Amino acid sequence: MRNVIRLVWFDLNHELRPPIWIIMEWLTFTIQLAIYGALISQLVTGISNYQQFYAIGFVVMMTFDMGSHTGRHFVEHAHEGRLPYLLSLPIPRSKLFLSIALQGGIELALMISVPFVVTLVLIGNFTIISVVAAIATLFCLGFGVAGVMLGLSFIAFKSADLYTAITAGLSSIIIRFSTVLYPFIFLPPSYAAAALFSPLTHGSDLVRLFLGFDPNILLNPVYSAAILAALAVSTLGLGMFILQRLVEGVKSA
Amino acid sequence: MYAVETQNLTKRYGKTQALKGLDFMLDSEEIMVLLGPNGSGKTTLLLILATVLKPTSGTAKVGSYDVTKQPTKVRQVLGISFQEARGFWRHKPAEILRFHAAICGVPKSRRDTAIEEILKDLELWEARNKLFMHLSGGQAKRLEVSKLLIQRPKLAIFDEPSSQVDLRGKRKIWEQIRKLREEGSTILIATNEVREAEYLADRVTILDQGKSVTCDSVKNLKDEITGGDIVELELEPGTDSARLQEELKQIQGTVSLVSGGENRYKAHVSIAEAWVPKMTNLCFKRKTRLLSVRVTEPSLDDVFLHFTGKALETPKNA
């Protein structure tokens, strides 16, 4: 376990030097919420406070971004020459995978910490249990998305451009066809049918439920929790399989 | 038991076959140099041994451990210095080495002194607190080599350890590699630099197009070249050169003898160590004074040319 912590710390230290990008993400969230969120909430009817709804949606989108960043990060490791080095270290592949997952989790926690606290302050009505449940949902979603991106990483070993195109396309579909910005009951039927398949729909609805939104405008929480848990477990399992069985360091010459 | 053994090892990248049924053995505590041009399969072999790549078929063992069945055990006894030093752009050399030493199990009490010693010896001490991205190519390469010199594994694998490094730096790296072997490590080096191979190798394996062409000591490989040694003679003026030239041609091992001016000859011989005493004996019998003798051995580039029909050092990779 000591080596896992060393790996996480070493890589995290690299990623956060300097920590500008995380600060920029926090600033983006604050500006979006304070200006766009406040303005748009004046126009939206049918939801008692759209700014709060929007804040949670934005945190969920950041979680999704961070999850896909973890997956992409792994691919970048391969192309920058770090993966062959990591693969040659005297540690089992399972521990290497655990370190990647843990690092992703810590980065996620760092990135959403400020936006999440701001959202909680904005909502004002929460309990310790509801906050813990909401955080657990976000982590479940983050790990699931990272697992999907890791699962797609084998494409990157053939073509980095193809991987970028596929993940960018997939990300935009997953975000657009979801309930991060609009409640499920207000979506047109065709749009709503597609949104049911987006993990962001289930992540955002579950977090909203835990933070006190009206259950009538949200999906069935048991259904959403089951889908998110299944996604995290299956895709992380797939990612681990890929790392143990398929992944090879990209040959440099 | 061999330190490394591969049997019928193959590796395919799509339609390209990088290794074509390679059989390769490495004894304990020897320095084996893999010599071959770019694309001959050297790096692929090293990466398979380091468990970074998986073989397509065949077996590869490091000590008693199979690289596909016991990869973690393999990684615990070997270390690899990669061809290209890349990756941790925003870390500093001292941090990179500290991390590497810790994860490879170098005792904490030895880490800092070992790092300081190696960084000073490879002239990286001044650059220890620079970011990796600000290091020169030669400094980055020396840092890559330093990882293994601190780790001191049982099997140390170096992929082109001194490429991009100046001559002074090369000598330092070579001395450190020799020291590593003296302390009991087995060394496997891939290179296409003839000087590096000549300086370091106990044995050389010539790889060409994914196959081992030959494997022997540098001396034996050179001796395999018929007429590979060149002996240049200068005799005292007034010698009956026509007669002596005929007699020199009769010495066993003479492949060709040409006159290089008055009383000067250039002989291509198989083994100069055997030919020169016979030649001096002949001169003594003929009461002919030798003014000078100069023996030139074939280079490993000549050896490579002899075995593969191709030059190793082209203007591109020399």
C-alpha cells in the first residue's frame, strides 16, 4: 500500500504543479453560477429555484469532466512515455490500477470541493447524511466515467486522434442528452428516452434528491443508484482487465 | 541457469514482425551488448524482458521467472533505463530519483547519499533542482541512466545508454555500468554505437531483422573475419623486396599483400596475433630490419558488415 500512496503522491504532485487549472475550474463555476445561473433562473418556470438546480447540474458536469480526464490522462501517459516507465516498476498491475483510480478520486475531490461547498451554501438546507450521500453519488459517477474512458483507451493505442474524436463525441452526447440542465419531466419524449441512457441523468437526479429537490420532477432514485453502481463496478472492472491483460507501453522506436 | 533466456520469441505489431523466433541467452554477471541497426528488434526484446510488452509467442525468462506468468517477480529483479527519457516534465531530477529509489526498495538510509553520489558523478548535481522539461537532451538521458545506477538491480537493462550524451559523459556512464557489473549485476545493453559495444561488451549479440545473427566475444567475432586484421610494415631500405613479398604471402593467414610504396607493405591477415610473430621470424632469418609494424583490428562495424552484409553505422545513426 505504501507504494500505491507513493505513486499517487508523485503523480498528483506532477499534475498540480502549478494548480492553476483547478483554480480556473473553480472560477469558471463561480462566474457561471453567479452570472448565467442567476440570469437564466429568472426565465425558467416550473422549478422553484433554477439557480440551485443549475448549480448541481454544473457540479455533475465537472464530475463528468474529471472522470473523463482521468481516463484521458492514462492515454496521455502512454503517449508521453510515462506508461512504459510505470509498467516497468516493481509493483503489481492491480496496485498500479488502484493508484490511477485513487489519483482520479483525489483530483475529483479537489476539483469539486469548492463548487460543491458553494452549492451547499446556496441551497442551505441539508444534513450530514444527505451531503455524504451526494458526495458518494458524485464519486460513483466519476469512477464510472473514468472506467468508460479507460475502457476506450485501447483505441488510443491504435490512434490517438480517433480516441480524441470518439471521446469528444461521446462526451457531448452524454452531456446534451441528460438532465443536468433540465428536469426529466420537462424533456420532449424522444430526448427523454435518450437521456435515460446517460449516466449524468442518474447522477444529477440522485444528487438533487439527496439535496432536497422535489422527487416528483426526478427519476426513481433506486433505479438511478443501481445504474450508477453497476456502471462504476463494471467499467472499473473492465479498466482493470485492460490494464492487466491488454495494455502495453507504447513502443517508442 | 541463465540470467536471461528466450526461446523462439516472436513479437508482432500488426503486419510488422519485430522479433522472429529469437533464441537468446545471457549469463550471470556478464555484460551482453545487443548490436543492431534501428528496427532490428533490440528495444522490443528489452521491453518484453521488462514486462512492458507482451510477446506474441515463445518464452522469455529472467532468472527462473517467466515474463508472462510471473511479471511482478521479474520486475522485482530487473530495472530498465529507457531509450528516451520522457514523462515527468514538471518534476525535478532529485524528486524523480527519490521516487524511483523509494518504489524500487532502496533503503531510506542509503537513498540520499546514493542520489547525491550518482548526480555528482554524472554531472547532474547542479541541475538537480531544475524542472525535467528544462533539462538538455544529454542531461535527461543521464538522469534516465541514473535511475538504474541508484536502483542497482540484479539485471540492469540499458537501451542506448549514452545516446545524445557528449564523449565525456559517455565515458562516465560506461564506467558506472562497468562498476555495476563488478558489484554483481548482470548487464544487458542495446546499442547501435560501435564504440560503446567495444568498450563495454563481454559478449555481443548481433541482431538483424528480429533475429540473432551471431553471439560471441568481441575478439572472437573479429577473428571470424577472414583477412579482417590489417598489418602495415616498413622495412629497411635495400631489402630484396620482390623475394620477401613472395615469402610474406606464403605465411599462413595471409589473405592479401600489397605494396604501399618503397619498402612498405599492407597485409590483410586473418589473425594478426599469429601472423606478426611468423613475419618477424621471417625477417630475422632474412636479416631484414623491420622499421615499423602497425596492426589495425577490424571494428565491430566491419564485424556487422561481415555477418549481415550491411553497414551498422550509417551517417544517420553514427
